[in-house]
Amino acid sequence: MRSVNSHFLPNLGPCLVDCFWTYIGLRASFMSTQRQQKPTLTGQRFKTRKRDEKERFDPTQFQESIVQGLNQTGTDLEAVAKFLDASGAKLDYRRYAETLFDILVAGGMLAPGGTLSDDMTRTEFCLFTAQEDLETMQAYAQVFNKLIRRYKYLEKGFEEEIKKLLLFLKGFTESERNKLAMLTGILLANGNISASILNSLFNENLVKEGVSSAFAVKLFKSWLNERDISSVAGSLRKVGMDNRLMELFPANKRSCEHFSKYFTDAGLKELSDFARNQESIGARKELQKELQELMSHGEPLKDLIVYSKEEMKKSSISEQTMIGLMWSCIMSSVEWNKKEELVTEQAIRHLKQYSPLLKAFTSQGLSEITLLLKIQEYCYDNIHFMKTFQKIVVLLYKADVLNEESILKWYNEAHLAKGKSIFLEQMKKFVEWLKERGGR
């Protein structure tokens, strides 16, 4: 800016010229600032979007709408299902899911403990006032099934509702508990809810007063009416409930004997047998763990045999089960060489040491077949042992663990499909020798 020729300015003298240029600079800065500022409106009001406004939680109107609809449809459950399907488009099911399920089950909103709220509208057309029979409960299960399939977001809320209702069992009549138990069993069979809801039945107060065990009888009867025991067991196992059923009883009654008698007397022998099997599995796992520890400490074989036979008797473990367990313990008690040519020699040396232990639990032909199948399975699953199968069998034959009848039966008919062609080929010459020796 100072490059402007001096003849454009009057002859003002040096001091005034500097003042002039200072003024020009300040004015330019001021004008620039004025251009950058945007005008604002004082007292401006911002309109809040409707979705940002929080509605007050008030289930009264929602309950009145549902109750009115149920009173109109009455006991016609097909009409109830259609009403609930249509109402989902107008009413806020997501917000009032708990209220909805309370009404469908109990006729109105439930207060803590399971009593109906006095100040709320209620209906006489609900699960608790329906007939107490399996067919009616199956029809109600279909109503819930259709509702949840139509409005998938209700799934989680429905499961939470069932958990809550189970905790409220003491607040319901015996008939209401029976209906809820039958419905729950059907819902479990249909996969509408997870078996994890059973956790609510382990509540100390419910267990102490026998409410949990009585409820479980009705529940499992309706569940097993729809599905077999293997399906029920699979659902329980999936959520870790298969080993917790004893918790339906107080601590002083948590025994397999009491559980078995209670449910067998109630007509649920399948469940009793399942519980016995679970206890046996638990006992076998504990025994295997203990045997592995004893082997790692170099316990004498004589002491291992005595201990194992005592545990067999105490836990009612069969010899066939025991020989399979013993084989697993022996094979897991050593770190195997990764080289195929070296692992055979290592296996023979190791099994020769433990052959007296195997001999002690192969007094029956079926036990010998079980051992042969375990050996076949192990050699197939562990690739370094594929060429070792025949050598192991010959070793155990010489150690009187296996006899020729069991070996021939395994060869002719009792073998597994796993590695069949490889292992039969390995055994061919030895089997021929056995036949010649026996004159067969």
C-alpha cells in the first residue's frame, strides 16, 4: 500500500503522512471484520423434533386397549391372535412389552410378587383363567408363537417375562402354576425360549418350599410330550443346565437317589435316567482326572488297580466304561514323539509297562472289544500311530490283555469304519496266524 505515488497525497509532512496510513490500515481491518461477522437473531426459538421428546411411561391407556380387545375376542384364540397382530401396528409393543405379556398371562399388570395391580383394568380372558389341560396350553403357545414371529423384537422381552413369572410362582395359585408350567414346557419344546429360564427355579425360597420341584414335574411332562429325552438333554446341555437339575431340591436332598425317586414316582423315569447318566459322567471325569494325577506321580500299578475297582463299585461304573477310561489315561500320561518311526517304539515300551493295568479291566469279552475299538479310534485320530495299530494289538495279545476270540471278532465284524481298510490290512497276517493256530 505504501507504494502509492506520493503525488496522490497532499504535502502534509512526514508525521501526518504516517497518521494517514495508520488510519487507512485500521479502517481496512475494521471492514474485513465486519464482512466476516454474520448477523444473528436475538430471541430465536429452536423447534424440538418430535422424536427427541421423551414420552412419559404410562401403560394405563395401552392396558385398556389390550384388555378391551381381549374382552371382545373372548375365548376364541384365533381371534385373539389376529387382534394382537393388528394391534401391533397401532400400539407401542416395544415400549410396553412387559405389560402386554402380563395381561396375556395373568389378565392385568402384575405387581412385585405376582399379585394383580388393584388400580388397573383387567380381563378374565387370559392364560390363568383358561382350562387346565395340555390342548388349551398348546393353543395359547401358538398365540405367543404367532405374536413373536410377527414382531421379532418381542423375543427378548418374552423370555425376560417368563423368567420373572417363574420368580413370582409363590404368588400364584396351584392351578395357575400348573398352567404356566405346561405352557413353559411347550414353549421350550418349540424353541420359543431358551432353557436358561430354568435358572429362576433355583431361587432359594422356591426351592425350600418345594415349589420348584413341583413346577418342574409339570414342565418336563409337557416338554417330553412334545420332544424326546435326547432333544430335551441337548437343550439343557446347550445352556449348561444339564448338570444343575439337582438344584431343584434343598441342599440336604440333593442326591441322585432322591432326584431319581421323586421324578420316577411322578412318571418321569426318562428324566431320572438322564440325571443318573449325568452323575455317572461327572464321576467318570473326576476319576479320570484323579487317575492321571496318580500316574503322573508314579503310583504303583497295584495301588492304581485297587483304587480304580473301589471307584467302579462306588460309582456303578461298568468294566467296559472303565477300560475306555483307563486307555485314555494311559495314552495321555506321556508326551509322544512327533516322528512316526520313533513313536512306535515309544508306544510299545509305554504300553508294556501299563499292560497289567489294562489286564485288570478286561475280564469280559465285551471289555476286550471295547479296548480294541478305543485303540483303533486312537490310532486313526493320531496320524503318527497309523502304522502302530497292529504292533499294539500283538503286544496286548502276548500280555494276555486280549485273547484271540476278541481279536477275530473285531476283525470279522466289530471294527469301526475309521481307518478300516488300513487296519484290517495291517492285521491280515496276524489274523491268519491266529486262525491256523486255532485250527480254524
